[in-house]
Amino acid sequence: MGTIVTGKKNIYGFSIGIIMLDMQFPRIPGDIGNAATFDFPVLYRVVHGALPDKIAEDITDEDLEPFTDAARELESAGVSAIALGCGYLSIFHERLKSAVSIPVIPSALALLPLIYHMLPPGKIVGIITADGSGLKPVHFQSSGAQNIPTAVIGLEGEREFFTAIMQNQPSMDIDVCREEHIKITEKLMNEHPDIGAILIECTNIPAYAKVIQETAKVPVFDLIHLINMVHDAFIHKDYPAFS
């Protein structure tokens, strides 16, 4: 008997769908918004007109509807799980999760308990984000990552990256951005020598994870790792038979 496959979808091969804000700043490889970041196809849905200032904890169901519509569209298209293109969207996690019947990844902060519990006693987790002042307790709570010892640093004091991302500029100097990430990593490690690992919260910063890790000399985690893990949970590889 032959191998039977079933249809009922228009497109195939996407395990992960990603909900994106409507932004115009450059998204280089490593950024969640650059499809070349992933070793597998991803399917995007942009929520048109959605800017960071629309991300509020008390958002109405009406204003949230474009996001839930995007989640449902991705589910209907056949993705197995959904990721959020901005970590701050995690405050909608429970409401987005209720709109679909597939897993919704909240943010990189969901990795925080795992990372912390891997570290030796006395070590804490450093967190790098675009805007340290914008990372609130609700973001940790919505990702199940509250009450874990951390040290947070943001790039709000650095001109190139922060301006491009937070002011939605159409261009940026990635060499300057790279140096800015090295600088704030050095500052983080100098101020907190008890850091045993770093978690990148912002979905744009994984593009600089390599220089962050080389500077910090500790393991560096980000949302891309989590997305890859979820993808692998749905798309397993064959292992060679033991002989």
C-alpha cells in the first residue's frame, strides 16, 4: 500500500507563523523579521498600522482584534505554532492563545526559568533589551518568568540602534550598532560579574548575538533559539539505525 497524504490547505511547509508589527527599520539576518534568520520557512503576518505605542496592557478587544485575526489567519494557513515579532506583544499572550488552538510562543523571557535553573548557585541572568525602561514586570509575568534574579540593560543610551528601532528609521549603520552592543555588553558584565548567562529579550538584537557572546564569554540565548526548539518539536529528523 502506498503512502497516503492529505490536503485541504493552499500552501505547505511552514511550521512557524510570526505576527509582525508594521515597522520600516532594516531587519538584517538574525532579526526575527528577516526570513533568512531561520533554517526553515516561516510565514509572516503583518498587523498593518500596528506600532509599538499600540502595545498597552489595557488594550481593548476591538484594538486587539487585528492581532487575533493575524493569529487565526496563520493557523488557517497551516502553521503549527505562532511566535510574536516583538517581545512586548507578550502582554497579549493569554488573549492570543485563547484565539487559536495551536501553541503561541510568548517571548524570549519564557526561556528565563530554564536558563536560571541551569546556572550554578549564585549566578544570575543578564538581560539585554532595546529599552530597559520599557521592560515591565507584566512582561515577565506574561512569560512565566517572574521572581528570577536578573540584571537588565537597554540600549536607550546608544544613538544608532535605539534611534533606528524605536523611531522606526528606514536606515541604520550596522557597524555602529555592532559596537554599541559590544559596549553595553561590557558594561553589563563589568557591573554584574555574577552573570552566568545572557538572555536577549528584544527580537531585533539576535542579529548581534555573536558579538555579545564573544564579549561576555557566557552563553547567550534569544527568541530564535526558542522558535528553533518549537520547530524541531514538530519536525523531527530521522536518526540512523544502531548497528
